Amino acid sequence: MAAKKAAAKKAPAAKKTAGAKRKPNASFMKEMTPSAALAEIVGPKPLPRTEVVKKLWAYIKKQGLQDAKNKRQINADDKLKPIFGGKKNVTMFEMTALVNKQLS
């Protein structure tokens, strides 16, 4: 029995080197211009996608648009509906895909 338990244990994961920093993906850091609907929330200046999502989340939290029971669900207000394609609520995963369509 002890042999079976010992065989079931996994080897420890390889440690990452402490000095190696993760390099950001250039496509995420490329500045993109928001659509008119998105510019109402994040501003008209070109921003990297990461900053657009950060500002959008800040707006969502400030306005209290996260669903109380399911925090992954976002309820759209009048400013977010055009960005969400007219949907009343979307998941946070859908949101990033819909926001990407609003950037050029």
C-alpha cells in the first residue's frame, strides 16, 4: 500500500529563476484608439488594451455594476450597453471580447 501512495505523489514543479522577469506581450501594449462609445468611459486618447480594461473595471466598480450574487456578471448601464452590443448583462470574459471590437 505504501508503494502505491509513493508512486501517486507528483514531482515538485520546477522553480522559476528569481531574476527572470516576464516580458509583456507587445500586442497588448500597442496603443489603440477607442470607439466613440468606449471613449465616453475611458477617454478619447489611444491606450493599450490593458489600460482600457483597467479603466473599464474602475468604472464598473465605481458605478456598482457587478451582479451582487455572481461577481463575474456585469450589468450594463446606458453607457455600457452600446459597448456590450445592446446586451443587458455579460460575463467578464465576454466583456473583454466585446471591448476588443471597440478598439482600432
